Amino acid sequence: MKNGKLVIALAMAVLIAAYFAFDAGRFANLDYLKSQQAAIEAYRTNQPLLLAGLFFLIYVAVTALSLPGAAIMTLAVGAVFGLWWGTLLVSFASSIGATLAFLVSRYLLRDWVQGRFGDKLKAINQGIEREGGFYLFSLRLVPAFPFFVINLVMGLTPLRTPTFYWVSQLGMLAGTVVYVNAGTQLANIESLSGILSPGLIGSFVLLGIFPLAAKKTLGHLRARRAHG
């Protein structure tokens, strides 16, 4: 068991070190995407499934390793694949990657953290036991904490893996649609005047009001749950 944990920890350390050593993050930004737009469009025309598979695997890896760049990649996927295909790709890639991060956290850290900091995690554990997936849904719906933190922390709790997966996919869907839609608008910018396009303004308005709308929705759900 200890050897297995050591192998996983070393593999993750090597992958994370390689990510920063080779500055792989430079590929996960919109400036790079715009500079390579013609080549990516041509590649998508010729090999759409292969390109989608590459984006999917990279997104899963970035999320599973809790690396920076997932938000920018979501915008990039929207720019390349459009709203519907982009949403489908990101929704499953982010949920699978999050679940892998959850499992790694549970496998490597749960026993040690619960033994050492169990008293400090008592409130979270009680929340999971009391509300189950709804507790996680609350965290996913209102992006008050970075999603990678939620993935790692939830791995330290008694939450079941299937519940974590489906609640994460459902809870992150609205935010995924908003960000992918913003990416489709960013892909249409040809000059600085394009920043003022109605579609782009609408996307960023959605980005701004989404947390407020999510909080109101969450309050409504809690009220119905309390009266139910």
C-alpha cells in the first residue's frame, strides 16, 4: 500500500514539475489560441475527433493534477468547438478530472489528514453526513472556493465517489455553459472594436451575474428542502 502511494505521488510530482519546467501553461491561453487559430481550424476540419480527444485528455490531466489553466481552457474549447460541443466536452472532462483529483486526495491523504486534523474537518464531515451530495452541490453552484480546492477537500470526507461525480457534473454545468459561451464570443474578436460586440458584452455580463444568480437559486433550493 505504501509503495503504491509512493509511486502515485512521484508520478504526480514528475508530471507537475514537467508542466512548469516546459512552461506548458503558455499553450492554455487565448493569445496562443488566436495566434494558431487558422492551423487549429484546419486541423479541426480534417481531424475533428482527434482534436476533441486531445483537448479532452489535456483538460482531464490539468484538472486531475490541480494545475492552473482550466478556466482559460474552457474559454479556448468554446472558441474552437462552439457552445454545444464545447459544453459537452468540458462538462465530462472537468467532472472526470475532478473525480480523479478527488480519488488521489482520498488515497494519498485522507487517513493522514483525518487522523491529524479530524477535529478541524468535523464541520465538513458533519455537513456531508447530514446533507450528502447537496452539500457538495452548494459548493459547486456558488464558486466561492476554487474548484480544485473542493476536489481535494472532498476527497478527505466520507462522500461516496459516484455521488461526487454526478453532483459535480450537475453542479458545474451552469458555470461551464457560461464560460464556454464566453469562449465562443472571444473567438469572433478581430480587433479592439470587437470587444464592444453585443454577444461578447452579454457573455461577460453573464460571468458577472452568475454568482449572484447561483446564490439566489441555492437559497430557493434550501428553502424548498427545509419546507419539504
